[in-house]
Amino acid sequence: MRPSRRAPDELRPVSIERAVARYAEGSCLIKFGETHVLVTASLEDKPPPWLRGTGKGWVTAEYAMLPRATHERTRRESSSGKPSGRTQEIQRLVGRSLRAVVDLVRLGEKQIMIDCDVLQADGGTRTASITGAWVALHDCFQWMVGRNMLNVSPLKDHVAAISCGISRGQAVLDLDYAEDSEAQTDANFVITGSGGLVEVQGTAEGAPFSEDQLIDMLALAKGGVAKLVALQKQAVAG
Amino acid sequence: MRPSRRAPDELRPVSIERAVARYAEGSCLIKFGETHVLVTASLEDKPPPWLRGTGKGWVTAEYAMLPRATHERTRRESSSGKPSGRTQEIQRLVGRSLRAVVDLVRLGEKQIMIDCDVLQADGGTRTASITGAWVALHDCFQWMVGRNMLNVSPLKDHVAAISCGISRGQAVLDLDYAEDSEAQTDANFVITGSGGLVEVQGTAEGAPFSEDQLIDMLALAKGGVAKLVALQKQAVAG
Amino acid sequence: MRPSRRAPDELRPVSIERAVARYAEGSCLIKFGETHVLVTASLEDKPPPWLRGTGKGWVTAEYAMLPRATHERTRRESSSGKPSGRTQEIQRLVGRSLRAVVDLVRLGEKQIMIDCDVLQADGGTRTASITGAWVALHDCFQWMVGRNMLNVSPLKDHVAAISCGISRGQAVLDLDYAEDSEAQTDANFVITGSGGLVEVQGTAEGAPFSEDQLIDMLALAKGGVAKLVALQKQAVAG
Amino acid sequence: MRPSRRAPDELRPVSIERAVARYAEGSCLIKFGETHVLVTASLEDKPPPWLRGTGKGWVTAEYAMLPRATHERTRRESSSGKPSGRTQEIQRLVGRSLRAVVDLVRLGEKQIMIDCDVLQADGGTRTASITGAWVALHDCFQWMVGRNMLNVSPLKDHVAAISCGISRGQAVLDLDYAEDSEAQTDANFVITGSGGLVEVQGTAEGAPFSEDQLIDMLALAKGGVAKLVALQKQAVAG
Amino acid sequence: MRPSRRAPDELRPVSIERAVARYAEGSCLIKFGETHVLVTASLEDKPPPWLRGTGKGWVTAEYAMLPRATHERTRRESSSGKPSGRTQEIQRLVGRSLRAVVDLVRLGEKQIMIDCDVLQADGGTRTASITGAWVALHDCFQWMVGRNMLNVSPLKDHVAAISCGISRGQAVLDLDYAEDSEAQTDANFVITGSGGLVEVQGTAEGAPFSEDQLIDMLALAKGGVAKLVALQKQAVAG
Amino acid sequence: MRPSRRAPDELRPVSIERAVARYAEGSCLIKFGETHVLVTASLEDKPPPWLRGTGKGWVTAEYAMLPRATHERTRRESSSGKPSGRTQEIQRLVGRSLRAVVDLVRLGEKQIMIDCDVLQADGGTRTASITGAWVALHDCFQWMVGRNMLNVSPLKDHVAAISCGISRGQAVLDLDYAEDSEAQTDANFVITGSGGLVEVQGTAEGAPFSEDQLIDMLALAKGGVAKLVALQKQAVAG
């Protein structure tokens, strides 16, 4: 039995509310249970310097937690003077995941900056961020299409992410903070709408894990992402 | 006629929603029209080093804006390596304003850290922050009383804040971003529930202002704060 | 009786010595009693980036204290890596105060950088800085007129600043460090030669202050600034 | 045909030279072809603050490249003021990988600091770092056993790492820089001597990869790590 | 003929005014011609951490220039975030020079912090700083003796410093900025009252210099320091 | 008798191995006994900004120690956020020393960046760095001549460096760490192939030193540099 009484392959309740930030070209508030992330997509006129003159655009991301998103207050990174290693890892992951489903040539010499700000954290903030970021990015592209800045959206596919773990010897889906703290293995999967793997990151927290356990987690993740993609579709259809 | 069609002494619609942050000892989401601030109060076991052994506690504050709280995306301060001068000014103001109504001896050797995170900004973020911070602080003290960490709340009075300005030659209350941008003079008033002045900050943006204009703005501010205090009372009674 | 035995409306002895820095376009050493500030005005060829092409110039300021300007040695800000919040507040205040009396279009695309370095601090360093900065700025503009870089000085008026406080229940003018430490309320006023208010900043250190006390302090400040402006006139005539 | 003419499952020539740093408790120079990493293990008297009093020790790592380890000179991170996101990711990975095979209770309240300094980089610097770090750590523990600071080495198993990729549609082992630059997918595997997975990180650089490709890469990695572990055994036996 | 029309072995006019900083335990304003340095000595209760428990004290120094001490305004180091390499070199030199004539055991577990702030710079700021620092340090020790914190001053000797150079083929003493800019070789000598060498730093700016030129400069420096020591004696006798 | 049993004028065994860094335009591994420095020379297309348009080039240097080059591990400067004062002093010294023997006009608008990375430190790292840097620079210029980027090498002379000290009352050459720690005086000499002095830096660690001792050390240094220059010639002839 999981601490949350969920079945091994059961997601937490997931909701996606669009257009929550008045000024952003795309935005949503995504909730994976008690994990709440506000995601915005901001259109910037110019791509990063190394792309100027190439005809290609860029999608990148920043990530932060409000100080009291967590059980214990976390020190603000603007006080410590730089983003932590963990923050930078997540930022790079979110950016890579989105770029895997965007046609950067079709976007042209623009940059989309995704901001993922965690209002409340109960495990899985990076996977909620990626899943919500797809929606904000979709809406940003629709905004551009609506203003004739693009003929067609450069989105090639959906992308979503989910965590898995080995907890009490069993592979489980979408760990909350309590379960994550006691899991022996923690893995994150970023998968496209058509089932392609974009990122697989599995880490043994205590004992190493086996190839079979990796396969089990991957199977759970594919099921979880399929449900998240369905929710994305429903959200942008709404 | 003001850009918002409000009367000169008319506040924007103000709402206060309590207990919005699951883990914080006190919290609220305060809205002054399209300005939305999430405020949390976090209890910390120890006061700052210079108060250890004195029997006194401390209340301090941090302030930040989400990058896309604004029309144009603002760079994250964790990227630039330090809080800006404006951020530090606001943080110091929020802390001073709250300490004016807290009995720090009664609090004892604890610190309350107030975090004001602006989700959306349309002018008046510092006044909304102070007004909401009082509610989060109130709830934090109630939380401590409920756990017998305090016999009685150390709050001595209400405190709230409002901006005024001289716009098109007339004193007006609670400027939004559009009005603030064109105002000749900008002033912020922090006032207690019993009408005492905690902070008066008036700045000429263009031409200097007169003593009479200062008096006019002060009169508007006193009326505005009285309404905000009534809303605080209603919120914590709810 | 004030600790310094001055009357409530009595300034400390004020002196202004011009042309103390051999290389600066304008400079003075201003003393408010034991508070000594060396102010220089440096002409820079270009305005800040956001003004380029607008035909307008800029006046800005930096402020620092020598480490042993104070009773206890203060850590050098170059060691701590960034100006403190207090330093930034003062810098912004000095810059705003001067810009209120400068015709930036007449100045044209130049920048004047004011440096206020406190050699010795006994309260009122920001008010001495502003009052002295006007003299250094005046001399810098005269230097430019003398070299035909300007037809006429872009200075529109005098500007000076003074502190007031509520000490032992009474409004008093120009607090020194000892009096400032025990005052309940501390206020700074920046006022032009023609009596317009540029900045009003009043802060309750302990109990809130009343509207009447604010009016009393404002009256003292107007008298004090009138005397400071007379001293500025005398200095630049000398 | 691979650019290096190696078979898909063929490692580059690997060598491990021990005791290359006169002062370090353990050290080696490990070469994966033209990738050369100098690894040292330094014994520190105290564990990090959060472990004091727990009886447990810690193993952590730092990673850097000499500026001209690369084709183009890379800016020194001490000039830019902080380790990059990539550097921090690698440092955390090396530390986690080693801790997976160390009995931290047996180590007791000490810290071993691993330094991985890349003298020359031709792809696979993080996998060479982990593989060499095991040898330096082994020798550090032997040094401690030799001085009766430990009864028995706290090493529970070997650990080594290798990269795989999908290049020209085929899974290949141990990519050099040229092959890495053109690979569609890049994956790193950290595996113990007994075949347990410690870390799996697969990233699609262009098109997503399939589950089958992940399985293929894992099979190659297991074979590669087995050879690396044999080389570690041979090195420490020498 | 030197640009300043001085003889090769002629110092600029040197003056030393003591007790210029109201709060410092020792201070002076030293002038080497148009180079003006304000030096303070601050007594600190504790030595640096590495000396605690040894019974020994420490003397250290910090150095800075006011932004407009120079012909062109120099950026404030607190803005750039750290002291420059040149600043750190000078700080270390001043500290070493003073410690060479202080009995640190006799001082006991205290630290004296010397601050050298250059008000105006016309070459030779480091040599003026060292020469003035000896006076401030002397007065600080006298202050301590006067309060029975020391039985006897821990000063063992005088120390002073002077620059020399090879200019237009000739060895010259005490270069001002104009002469320094055109000199081929620049050297600084720190010498005690009894003629011992504490520091010799000679640098070829263009062509290398010869052993004979080094000997010539050393002879000039010994004569110059003897005159500076006489001025120190006269100053502290005054 | 010296701790190393060397004669007073005896260098440690010195070796220079060229072309140790696969990607650098010039490189060597230089050993002064147990002090080992890896030096690379990197050609950069542009000189620093202040030389653009002048037709002149530049040679500059960076210096670092691997953390465990030393007996006790040293903290990485990328962790502390900036190069230390000592590091900056050495970097500036290496750059100045090389520029003294390079015709910067003949080099043209290019920059050569020298990186000196100390793999193992046993005293004299700065002198080994300068001596090795000449070889790396020589090879970089040959590389450019070989590609017709230069008609002729801009090197005008050899340059090398050696330390001396007063140890147990006697002048000695090329101190190792043990001897350096107990020496009363420490001096570094940078001398050209034709015997010109580029830099003389002598520092009393304890008691001051005499003019005679300075002359003695200079004589030793000249002999030592002559041997180092012979080794440079042999290395580049090899």
C-alpha cells in the first residue's frame, strides 16, 4: 500500500488552468496533487546571440520555488547570489524537453522563455513544470499565429513528464514528497505524445536498481504520460 | 477623470484570501485590482544573531516579483546575483511597517519571516504586500497561540498601506500602473489601525509638490487605510 | 534640552569649501558639524544607454562611507561584494533630488556622476550629501559653460536637504548621531530653493507619529533648507 | 563504420596510472583514449556540518577542466565567478555514484573529497572521472587502513561509468568528441561491479529514442563497465 | 631635467597631519605633493581566527581610491564586486611592511586594521600609504598605552617607503604621475629606520634594467626614506 | 647545509617536456624538482578591446593550482568566486615578464593567452611558470610561422625566473617549500637571456635584509637563469 493509498500506476489528481497570467503570451497553473506550478511563456524578439543570423529560434526555461513552497522555508536564491546546482539541472531539463518537440526553424529568430515558479511543492515539481510548460508554450504559439507572426505553430508533438520510483520494492508512479523521501530509486521520464523517449534519468538513492526495475518504471511512465497528454489535449481544447 | 474611471478617493477592488499556502504558519493572497501578491509568514526558531540573549524577537520581510508578473518579462534576481536597490527598499519598508505594530518582547526569541511574492503587478505592489502581510502575520501568531507557543498575540494594532499621487493636478488614491506612470508625484503611506503614521514617503517625479498637496494626499490615504483595515478585520473574522 | 544644547530649529555649524578635488569638474567638502562629506561631480561623455539618441542627459550619484568614518569601523563594501540596501537607497535619493532641479534636455547627451564620500559621520550624511552635491554640480556646469560645452547652466533651482525628528516629544532639526539614536521618529526632507517639496521621508522608529508632528517637522525643515540655500549661494558667490 | 573505426561495443584504449599526486591520500591519471583526467582523493577530518554527531561520513566530488583541455580554450570558472550548471551536474553525479558503493557508517565522521581535473578532453570526461575516482578512493581507504584509521575499507563494490549513444542509427559504446557531436542520443550509465544500476541518464539530442534503443545501449554499457571494472582490479592489484 | 624640475634625489613636498579622523584610535592625512592619503588605524578586539589562542596579534591593511581621486573617474570597486588585483597587491604590501616593525607578541591578541583611502592621486599612493600608516599605527599604540592596554608600544622601528624609476636614462626619486607614465623602470622600496630592506620591487615597463641601475635606485631610496623617517619623527613629536 | 643537501647555487633537477597538450598551439610540462606546472599557449583572434585598431597584440596569463597540488587540499577558486590576491599577483607577473621579450607590434592584433596550471607544488611555482611559459609561447609563435600567420617570431629574447632566499644566514638559490618556509627573506628574479632585469621582488619575511644580501641573491639568480635559458634552448632545439 502506498502512503497516499494510490494504486502503483495511479497519478495524483492533475488539473491545468490556462491563461492565469494577465501579461504573458501563454500561461497555466498546473497541479499534480499538492504540487502547484505557475508556468508562463514569454515571447522575446531575439534568439540568444549564438543563433543570430541562422534563421533559427530557441526555447529555454527558468525554474524557481517560492521560499515557502516547502515544509521548511527555503532560502531565496537571489539572496545566495546564484541558482543552485539543482535549479540549473531542472532548468536545462525543461528547456531540452520542450525543444525536442519544437521546430526551431519554423519558429524563426525569436526566443520563448518559459518560467516555472513553484507555488507549492509536494514532489514532482520538475515533471509538473514540463507538462505545464507544453501548455503555456502551445498558447504562446497560438498567440503568435493569431497575430500573423507565425503561419502555423512550430509544435511538432506533445511532451510530458512523470516520475517513477522503487518504493517498498515495487515500481510506483508519480511520487509525492513523502513517498519520494523513502524510495530507494527515483526516476524521471520525459516522453512525447507519440511515445518517443526524450529523457530518462534514473538514480539509485540507496541500493542499485536492476534492469527489470528500470523496465517496470518505464512501462508505468509511458502509461502516466499518455494520461497527461490526454489532459493537455483537453486543456487546450477547452 | 482617472484612467480607471474611479473617483479620486476610490480604492480598486480589494480581496484577501487566507490560508493559501499549505505549509506556511500564516498566508494570504491579496489582490488590489490586477495586482496580486502571495504573502506567507514563516516561523523561525531563532531571532537574528544580534538579538540572541535579549529576550526579543524580530519580524523581517523579503519581496520578489515573478518574472512575468509585469508587462515585459523582468530578469530574475537570482540570475543577476543580488536583489536590486528597489527590492531592498521595499523589503526594509515591509519589515519596519510590521515591527511598528508588534510587541517584540512578547514575541520572545523567535523570528517571523514574511515573504511577499508578486504574482501579477499593476502598481501598488508594496502597499498590497504590507496590507496582506499583516493578515499572514496575524494568522502566524494565532497558529502559535493555538500551540501554546504564545499566551497572547504580540500584535498591538492593525497596519496597512496605500499609495497616493498627484495626477493631472489632482490628488488621487491607489494608483494603478497606468496612472502611476503619468503621475507627477508618487507617495506611499503606512498607517496603523488607530491612525498613527508609520511611514510617509513622497517623491516628486517631475515638478516639486506643495505642502497642500502633501496634506491632500495624506487625507486620502487615511481614508483608504481605514477601508483596508476594515477588510483585514473581515478577513481574519471569516 | 537637546543633547547638543541647540535650539529645536537650530542647524549645526555648516561649512562648504569648494574645489577640493584637483581633477574633478566640480567638488566641495561640506560639513554639518562633525559630519564631513567630500562631494565630486564628474562629467562623462555619454548618458546611460537608455537615453542615447534622445537628446537628454542624466545626473546620477554614488555614496560611500570611509570604513572609519564611524565610531566602530564599518566593513568596506568592496569586501562584501555589493553596496548595501541602505547605500543604494541613499544613492537613488541623491540622484532623484538633483534631477528635480536640472533641465536634462538642456544638459544634452552627457552624464554627470556625483560621488559622495563620507569622511566622518555624525548623523545626517545623506542630507549633507545632497546639499553639497548641488554645489559640486553647480561648479561642474560652470566648468562646462566656461569651455562652451553649454550655453547656459541647466540648473533650474537650488535644492538642499535636512533631517528632522521627534525627540523627547518635540520636533527638532538636523539631528546628530546621538540624538538620532534616541529619536522616536526620523524624517528627511528635500526641498528646492523656491520651497517645493522634492522628497519627504518620515519613519517611525518606535511609536507612530501624528499628522501634527509631520506638519511641525515640515515647518522646521523649510526653515532649515532656507538657511542651507543661503549658504549655497554664499559658497558659489565666493 | 564509426569515425574512430572501433566496433560498436569497443572501448577506447583505457589506462590507469596510480599515485600520480605526491601529497594526495589516493590518486590516479585515467585515460579513455585522448580524454585524460587527473583524480585525487583527499581525506578531510570532518564530515559536512549536517552529518556531525551522526557517526556517518561523506564522499563528495569537484570537477573542472583545464582551460586548454578543449579544442577551443574555455574560460576559467574562477573568472566567471561560479561553476557552470554542467560542472555542478557532473560534480553531483560523481559524488552520488561513489556513495552508492561506500559504507558511510563504516567510514565514520570523515569526508573524502574527490577532485577530477580534466587535463585533456575528447568526450566522456564524466565517465572517466567516475571510473578513475573509484581507484583514488580505493587507495585513500587503503592509506587509512594502513594507518589504523579504519579497520577495513568501507568500499562495498566497484563502480564505473561509460557513455553510449545512437549514432548513424546504431547503438555504440564510449563516444569520443567527434562521435558525440553527431550522435542523436547520448546516454551515461553508472553501474556497480555486481551489475546494479546506479544512474541511467539518456537524452535525445534530436529525435526521441525508442525503448529498444535504450535497451541496446544498456546492454553495451553493461559490457563496457565489466571491462572497466576488470581494469580497476588490475590497477589496484599492481 | 625632470618634468617637475626637481633634482633626481629630491622628494616632493611631504606633510603629515595627525588626528584627522575623530573616531579612529590613530590617523593622519599624508601628502606627497598632490598625492593625498587619509590613513586610519582601528583597534579590533580579536586577531584573525588563525591566531586565536597563540598570544600573538596582527596588523593588516585595506586600500582604496575615491572614484575621483584620479584624472579620469575610476569605477568604485563595490560596484564591480571585488577589489582589483592591483588593490590587493597594495593591501598586502602595506600590511607586510608594517608587520616588519611590530612585535606581534607584545601586541597580544588584538588586530590593528589600517585603512588607506586615497583622496587624490598623483603617483606614489602606495609609498605615501605606508609612510603615513606608520604614523597612524604609532598613535594607535600610544592610545592603547594611555589606556593601559599595553605597557609599551610594540613598535620596534620606523618604516617608510618611496618609489624610484629610470626616467630618460637616469635614476630619479619619488615619481609623480607624469614622470611615472614615461619611466622605463618603476621600483618601490620599503626600508626601516635603521636602513634594513623590507621590500624591493623593481619592474621594467619597457626595456630591462641593469644591475647598476638597481643599485642607483636603491641609493636614492635610502636617502629618501631617511628624510621620510625624519618627518615621521617630527610629526609624532609635535 | 640546505635541507635538500644542494649547494647554495644549485638548482633542483629541471625538465621541460614540450607538446603535452594536444589542442594547444604551444605547451609544455615543466618540472623544478617536485614542482610541476602544465603551461599552454592559446592563440586568440583578437587582442583585448583597448588595443583594437592599434596594430599591436598582447600576451597575458592565467595561473591556478589544482586543489590537491599542495600538502593540504586548497579550496578551488571557482568555489570562492574569484581569484585570490596571490593568484592575481602571479598572473600579472607572468604576463609582464613575457611581454618584456615580445615585439607586440610584430605580433599584430592577436592575443596569446598563457595558462599555467600547477599539478604539484613544492615551492617556486611562479618561477617555473614563467620559465615554462617562454617555451609554450615560443612553440605557439612557431606554429603561427608555420601557418604563415607570422613571417618571423616576435620573440626578442629568452626570459626565465628563479627564486632566491636568505636561509640560515646564507643566500641560496631555487628554494623548495621546506626551505621557503624557514627562509627569512624570499626574492624572485625575472631575467632575460641577455642578462637584463625584468622584475626584482624581494620580501623580508622576518628581519629586514641588507643591501649586501640583495646583491648576493642577485648574483645567484643570474647564474640560475643562465642555466634555465640553456635548458630552454635545448628544449626547443629538441
